[in-house]
Amino acid sequence: MIGAIVTAAGRGSRAGFGENKLLRPLGGGTVLEKTVAAFEESGLFGEILVTVSAEDETRVRAIFGGHPLVKIVPGGPTRTKSVLNGLRASAADIVLVHDGARPYVTRAILEDCIGSVKKYGSGVAAYPAADTLARAEDGRAAEVLGKDGLYVVQTPQGFYRRELLAAYEKARGDYPDESSVYAEFVSAPRLSLGSPANRKLTYREDFESFRTGNGYDTHRLETGRRLVLGGVEVPYEKGLAGHSDADVVVHALMDALLSGAGLRDIGCYFPDTDPKYKDADSVNLLREVVRIVGERGYKVENASVALLAERPKLAPYIDRMRENLANVLAVPFSDVGISVTTAEKLGFVGREEGMAAYATALLKKTF
Ligand code: MG
């Protein structure tokens, strides 16, 4: 039987989340679930042991409770001790040890590792270094190793369990990985298929993801109203009608941000039945929307608005609108685009009965 030991007992402190990075969300579950799923879905494994710290044990047990293949193993104070506990708890003949923080491991990598163990007694995922490597001392490249013949070593690292366990029983102190224990007490391990795509999620940036959002708005034109677009008051005989200042540009943009963050539309957050928002400055509402999405971990990357208006000529006001929006979104001026077009006298825009705006925003989720 082939088994897996997935290490999840570390803290992952370099990501700076203040909790185990493996319990951070990724792809509808947690990083750890995605890693375990890669092993499970390969159909190659008869057991998957997950080493966890005492601190995370309750949460991890709740995640995998009742899972037919997963067994929780208490981790030790070091990776080496955690893996030793896993090797003792395992019933497998061949065991693959894998970092819980490498969720992108593929079936091809797992198969190659297992094949290597069967043929050579060991298989350590690695790929040729693309960059020059150096050993640093006091901020200096004390020894430039080059890249020829150098490999980046990853996991999975596969072995016959009894052989690796015997090596681990002899090991004292903490080793960086299984290959180093095997190399010291058995022999030089065989390299198997690795890939840069099988990366280890380490830093906060590794957990970023992007979302787009779309928004649309339209307002009627009426005489006796101010025309406010993108927070800029444009002198004109008519203005847009609405409960607030009816800033169609900002309204479309707010819906793009809320929608991108998976939230309800501005009607839910700023109902036009609420007297609080009578003649409200929409730029202030946008500020509130930026705060709401920011609370959920979203930062605006860029925004783009297409405004449909037959008249007046708006070109002279565009850059001021962009400046207003860039300020509130906390992005550079160049990351806010506004295009204006007429409707060629077609439809309600062409008849100058109203204006419309479409907005798109890109959001980066950082935690
Ligand atoms: Mg509106």
C-alpha cells in the first residue's frame, strides 16, 4: 500500500497571517484541503496522514472528520519529529512525504515519485535551477554555486517506509527535509519529476487572488438639477435626477466593486428610501464602498468606466473625474480610465432623456 504524510504542523510565519497559513482559504476550501484533495483524487493512495500541531488539531479534525483516507497525527516540535510520528503511525509500504503548503502537486509528479521509489528506492521531486544560486554570508554571495547541475528540491519525497523510518530513528536535531535524512543515513536519493508550478505557498503574495466586477447605472435628465459626473459638477442646462446626486459614473463603479467582492448592490447598502442619502454626494458613498470591500480583504487594482451621454461635451472634465475616483480608490491616476461616447442619437441616451454608465473593476484579495 502507498501512503502519504502531509506535513501541516508548522506555523508558516513568513506569510504573517497570525494563524497557520494552511488553514487560509484557497479554491473554496483551505490550502490544506486542496493539497489533500490532490492526493485523494489521484487514486494512488491507501492512506493520507496529516501531521498537525496541538493548536490546530481541533480545526483540522473538524475539516477531515469522517474522511475515509485521512488520519490526523500529532506533530512534533520540528518537521523532523513530525515526520517521524507520521512514519510510526503509517501502515504503508511506500510513503510519500509532502508539504501541506504545496497544493498544486499534480498526478504526474506523484506517479513519477512512486515509480522512482519502486525502481530506485527513493524519489525526490526536483527541477533544474533556472536562476544562479549563491550561498550568502553577511549579505554577500560568499559562494556562487551557478545553476548547471543544480536542482531545486521540492516535495513529494518518496521512500520505502521501513527504510526511511530506520533513518529517522537515527536522526538527531532538525533536518530541512526527508532527502537530507535519507542522504545522511541511507544513500543519495534519486531525483524525480518536479515543477516550478508545484510551488510552496510561503509569502503573503502567494495567497493573493483577483476578482473582476461589473456595474451598470442609468439616470434620467431633468432641468433644474445639477449635473454631477465622477464627482465633478459639469455646467449644463439639465442634470441627472435621483435621490442622491445621481452621479451615474460613481454609481456604476460602486456596483462593480460590490459585485466583484461578491456583495449585494448599492440599493441594498444605500436604499433610496433612506432620507440619509437624499442629495448625497456619491463620492462619499464610493468611499464607504471602498471601506466595505476593504474590510473583506479587497484592494482595487484598476477601474474602467464607459459613460454614454449625448451632450454636453465632457472631454474637458474627464481627467478631473479620474483624479476624484483615483483618490477614493487609492490607486494611481493612470489606473482609472473613463471613456465617453454619444449614442449617435439612438435610444434614450441619443434622445437626451438620460445617461448611462458601465463600469468594470479589478480587485485583489490579499487575505
Ligand atoms: Mg444610480
